[in-house]
Amino acid sequence: MMKKKIISMLLCATMGTLVAFVTGCGSDPASPSNSSQSNGENTEGTDDKTGGDDTAGSAASGETIKLTLWGAEEDQNLLKELVGKFEDTYSNYKFDIAIGVESESTAKDTVLTDIEAAADVYSFASDQLADLVKAGALANLDNTSEALSVANKTLDDVKAASGEAAAEAASMNGNMYAFPMAGDNSYFLYYDSSVISKEDAGSWDTLLAAAEKAGKKVGFTFASGWYNASFFYGAGFTTGLNEDGTTNMDWNGTSSSGYSGVDVVKSMIGIANHAAFQPMTDDNGSNLIASGDLCAAVSGTWDATTAQEAYGDGYAAIKLPTFTVGKDQVQMAPAFGYKFTGVNAYSKNIGFAMLLADFLTNEESQATRFEQREIGPTNLKVLETDSVKQNIAIAAVTSESDIGVIQSVGGKFWDPVATFGEQIAQGKFSADDDKGIQKALDELVTGVTAPID
């Protein structure tokens, strides 16, 4: 539990520097009026993008510190609880913290629409980090780390708490830009063990056959480059982010494993066309699981409670199944990532925003997030607790650590790949039309790898 280290702003003059920093003092040479952000220019690698035009005396005189926090819809009650604890911890200050709804999966798009109007603190999926940093939408935590002294810690403490991998994923060019919040940003197979045996859950062929026999369905989200990439990654295909922000992608060729992109798509078509298959979307996945119509579904820890309620005593989870390519059974390889909480570089109270982001991701908050939402922590101490180790969903996602792929792609990846997957789910392609599939893959890769406008 984080110590309640409360430092009054009415202490001696020697604290003036820290006080000014925490409140985002207007005389800060890196404030919007004195940086490239003042005219909307964003330069990759600029490390002095911090906002703030309130004076140090504002908080010292009791003026309310206003912050805006965005989080997922399903986390709203949890965030209200954590914000209340934050305000109690820093009770020397008066806060007005507004909590809004914004999914981690869409945070980047919303923030980049108008960075200055975006929340002071917001959470996002780790694959959005590069674009947010390039756009100047995230504060460089190394430059604002002095604010953490109010919490009696340093940025090195934050990095150590979540481990090297998470800290590295939250960094670019040697600088840290976000606080690790969750370490289970991947997906696996939930199933009802009263309907589907563990052996049946091991491959799409046996899984769909068992579901059909039981008069049930199996759900998967084809209309998403995050989910459907698992077929290509499993077959040895790759994606990557180039230095100029474009994506490299080889799905229209032959993989390192010797499979063709056409063969992978034909396998996906066979699954999508099966009578027991149920297409899911990011919006309706939880509802479909809750309906009881699905005896199995691919999702993540965010649906753990829903799946447990739907399957009752049969609740089970396992790594992604294999799929058939030619005569081979190929293991699906999920896209893997983290969820982060970042600080808007334009925040007028950037120091306090950093304290809030740190608090929402500290050991105590990650433990609370796991207890209430079964979200997998990054904090190493929380990961070692018995409750985390014995959790069915966390065990499933952990079992994929050796097959998961850190997905690194540019902004032009998502829409074309989502559309391509949706076309598969809707039966737009024929498994007998190799030339048509190849043409579609060529067009997909051309669109994804196109230069940035």
C-alpha cells in the first residue's frame, strides 16, 4: 500500500520548486506558451512538452485543482472509488476530478481529434503509444518525474514495480511516457466445460464440432486486426512498425513457416462458414457471452466475470486453439500488449495529473482492479499473490506468454485489416477462389503499408 506522504504547499520556501512543478507553474519554460505546442506543432522526440499555466500559489491558497480522467465504461465505478482514495491520500489539496468514459481501444483516436481538449489522464492500449508520442499527446514522464516525490517515490521505483518488460513497452527513445496499468492485454478461449471438453477446446475443428453437437455457438471477432492477426502470427507471418510510422506486413506472401497467406485465409473462411460459428465484435462480445448462446468465445480478462456468470460451474479458460492449414495443426498466436495510463502533455495541472496517474496504477490500485474486475496486474508484488496465481483467466493468458506476439503496427493497419476480417466473417470470399483471395491480400497489404499522408 502506498504511504500517505502528504506534503503541504504551505511549507517553507525551499519547497517552492516542487510546488510550482506539481501545479504546472505558468513560468515553466516548457509550458504551451513557450513550447512548440503553442502553435499546434508536434515534433517527434521533443522531450519538453508539458502544459500548465496555473501559479504555485493557486493550490497553496486553497484553489480547487481541476482534472479530467477518462477510463473504460466498465471501470467507471472502480475509478470513482480509486479517485476517492486519491483525494483522501492527498487531502491537503482540494480536487475537482471529472471522470469520463473512453475505451482504451479507442483512446488514441479520440485524443488525437483534439489533444488540448482531451482528458488530463487517460488509459490506452500499448499499441497506441507510438502514435500518441509522435503527436505530442503524452507527457514525458522522465521530465515530470519530480512530482512523484510527493508520493515518496521516483520514476525508477515505478519502473521497478512493474518490471523491465512493462517499463520498456511504456517507453520510446529511452524515455517513459506512461504508467503500466494492466499486463494481460491479450485474449484466449473461454469455454463451458459442461459442454466442451478440454481436449475439444484445443483445436477449432473439435471445438466447432462439439458446439454444433450441443446446439451452441463459438464466438470470435474476425472484424479486428488485433484478433484476426492471431491466425497469421501463428502461421509465421509478421507485422512491424517502421521508423517513419508506416507498417511492414507480409501476409500476402509465404511465411517463415512455409505457409501461404492464401492458405491461412482459407482456414479462416472454413471457421467463419461453420454452422456453429458466431461472429463477434468489440461492441457485442460481452453481451453474446452473457446470453448463454455461446459455449465458447475468444476474449480477454475483461470478460472474466461475464464468462464466469454465464458458465457457472463449467467456467474454464485455455490458450487459443490450433487451426488447420493444409494437413497441419497450427497454433494461433495472439497479439499481446499492455494497458497504460498516460498524462496529457497539455494538462494545466500536469504534476497533479502525474500523481493521479501514478496512484491509479500503483500496487494498491492494481490489487483493487484485479479484485473487482479480474484485470491482470503488471505490479510484480500483486502478480505474486495467491489470488492472482489461482485465477482461471489470468492462468490462461499467462499460458500464452511463449506464443504471444507484441503487435507493433502503424495507424493504417487497423481499418483495412478490420474490413478484411469482416468480409471473411460475412462470407465474401470463397475458399475455392485462390486468385481472388490473393488479390484481396495484395490489396490489403498495399493499403496497410502505404506511406503516411
